[in-house]
Amino acid sequence: MAALPGNDASDEPIRTFEIERKYDVDVSTPLPSWETIPGVLTVSEGELRELDARYLDTADVALSRAGVALRRRTGGPDAGWHIKGPREGDGRIELGWPLGEEGDLPDAVAEAIARWTTEPLTPLARIENSRTAYFLAGASGVIAEFVDDRVRATDLRTGIQREWREWEMELGPAAATDEGGRETFFAAVDEAIAAVGGRDARSDSKLARALGV
């Protein structure tokens, strides 16, 4: 996840640009081997993170229709309020703010989503995730973060619950910056994941899967 320049003021978000691939796997699928991934020299031990996110939207899901997701998530190193913007090329910009002392929507977050809607927000979904994260590093630092997610989701409009397992590979600060280098990296990742039975994700959004979309 590459950080973008931002203001240090408390109401200014942390901006990151995410470039990632997602994969569907079975509950018993073994983890891949990364020995053939270009530039990867070491892989960290798995770090368990228990994440719990509530997603909000308007009654007519104006944010979702615009390709935007708004959530409040606890657990993990980036706990807080997050806005995931619409896809831009091969990635998405994510804005992040601290959790704050209360669960109410912070004014700064409300101002940020006003470009898409100013209508009242209601709970849309809850996504609980037992995530194990691994850092793939090269000579210059972290090339990518690989996460093994075991997801429990509840559609808060209907009460329907869904569970699944998925993997994500997200580029890190030492990843290739050119399109060709990124494609070479992901091609090797795709091959390693296919070798153990993984497959391209049928959805690029946990929220969409939680809602049965």
C-alpha cells in the first residue's frame, strides 16, 4: 500500500493507493510457495489480525452504486474510518481517519463523502475477518503484503450471513513502479496460487459478497 502526500491536520485523511489482486480459495487450500516470485528474498511469519468492520450507506445504496465503500473498522494496524474510492486503472485510492472516541460519523468523513451523497446513512453490512498477514520482502524492503482472510459477513438489511475464504496480494512500497514490472510480479503470483488450487476472485469486493451481489 503506497502512501500519498497529505496534510498532518487531524481532520485530514491518510491517503493510500492500493494495487492488489484477490483470489478465491477453499477452506483447506494450502498456502502457496513464493520461491519463484521475482525479487522476493524473505517471507515473514504470519501475523494474525482480528478485524471487525461496519459498512454504511444510504437507503438507496448511493455509495455502492458509485463504486465507493464507507466503513468503520476495528483491529489491525489501520483501524479507523475508511473510504474506498472508485477504481482508477489498476488500483483504488483509500482515505483513512482515526476511530475517534465515539462511533458517530466524524465531520471530516461526512465532508469527504458529500461529493457522492449527503443523504442519511444506515448500517449496511458487518464483516468480521480473521486475517493472517505475510510480508514479502526484497533487497529494498516490502514488495507486497499477502493476506489469508477467513471472512464472516452479515447483510444487516436482511440478516443473511455468509462465510468464505479469500486471499489478497497488495503491492508494497518496494514494488515495481512500472506497469511491466507489476504485471511480471502478478503473473508469477497467479501461477504460484493456481498451483495450489487458488483461482481469480469472482468479486473484487468483500462488501459485494456480503450483500450477495
